[in-house]
Amino acid sequence: MDRTTPLSTPQVFDRELVRRRMARARQAGYVDFLLARALDDLGDRLAAVTRDFPHALDIGTPGEGAAPVLAATGRVAAVTRAGTAGAAGMVEADEERLPFAPETFDLAVSLLSLQQVNDLPGVLIQIRRALKPDGLFVGCLLGGQTLTELRQAFAAAEAERDGGISPRVAPFADVRDAGGLLQRAGFALPVADSEAVTVRYASVFGLMADLRGMGLTNALTERRKVPLRRGTLLRMAEIYAERFSDPDGRVRATFEMVWLSGWSPHESQQKPLKPGSAKARLADALGVTEIKGG
């Protein structure tokens, strides 16, 4: 193998199936309660940034996208939408292969789209390159604690009924790694935080219907291709109710919303001091006596 050829990215998700599932959800009426929450949070986060963004890029946000929220800030003049949803006015593009020239946009946003890409570091690099110097990226994706209850219930039911476990729930990104991914992609001033959202249902089947309505059903390349056995599905529902129900009988489902933000590097941005360049001692600032080692 040529030493200059990069190793291929593991194909965790069947991207063509992801597109079909999202198209099906859009046609049936996209279930948007998580998206609505993300859009509200996006507005709040942009309100804290006091600068104009003449040209913004919205990457893959479902539904009508983030354009109305960006317009409502009064500081975004134009929005280009890109993704695979096929909506009117959208640039048809896979989130893993953005077709934009370097230094095109002042702002890039993406809500609830990037959790099903195979190469998240590569996507972040492409986003950073598409931003002008001192351009801002703000993204929200589902994190590793998402659907932890469903994952556990499926694993227990399949181990009990089928003698093995099949991948049923996607391995989403961990917030603890998110800041490092932004740094690796070349972003300055990277920030990552998360919020766990608990949603309650009459049964696990209501949750599964909503996942279908959000285009989030199983699109793993290693998924079991044969249909799920009815007995296994019913046992999964029993285990879910036994382990994750409230006193009123309703069951809980966790969605972890991970927020990422970072700036395309620019000479005007704050930079960390070089080691040894401090002009004051930490001991003096804390009002304590320094004890030297050795």
C-alpha cells in the first residue's frame, strides 16, 4: 500500500439508507420536537455573539432548516442550505463531501444532522475550510447517552431470546471527545457542552414511532438484515417497561444534545500564553505560601 494513501474511514453508517430514511420522515411529516429545542438554543447562542455574519451555511438541518432563526438575528444577510433532504432551494450535497470553495462563509451551523456521518473529524475539517478567517461554526448533534435505555433493553432481550446481540442503536459521539475533535480539525477557541433531554412515552413503541419520524431508525452497516422477531420485540418492550418506567407507568427516553462551537483561526483571536511567560506567581494570586519540590 502507498504510504501516502490515508486509511479508509470505517463505514459505520449506510449513508444511502440514512438519506432514504430522512426522505421518508420528511414525506410523512418530520417529528420536530428535538429540532425545535435545538433551534431555540441556536438563537440564544448566536444572541451572545455581537457581530454580523453576511453569508451563513446551514449543513443538513432537517425540516425548514435554521434559516428563519438566522434571519431573526438581524445579523445574517444570506443563508445557503446544503444537505441530502432535497428541499426547495437546498444545495444537494452529502454532509461528508461539502462542495464549497475555501473561505466562502462567515458562519456555519448544523443541527441534528452530523450524528450519522462516518467521518466526523473530516466533516469538521471541511467546515473549517469553508469558513472565512474568524468565521464561526455552531453545531448540535446527538451524543453518546442518546437512547441508552433502548440500547440496554434491546441487548437484554436479544441475549435472552436469540442468544446474541445485534447492533440496533447507533454509537453517537461522546461529548468528552468533541472538544478534541474541534481542535484536530483546526478550530480555534473550541467549546463543547451537552444537555440530556428526557422524553416520556406511554410505551417504547411511541418512542420507536418518533425515531422513525425523525429518520433515526437503524442505519448501521452491521445491522442484522433479517426482520426482528416478534417475540424478541415484545420482550424488549417488557424489559424497557420494567427498567425505565416512572410510577405513572410512562417510560423514559434520553436524548443527549451535544453542542460544538469553534472559530476559523485569525490573527486577531486570543491565544494562550507561552509556558513560562507569566508575570505573576499563582501562589501570590491564591494568597498561599509556595512549597518548592525536592
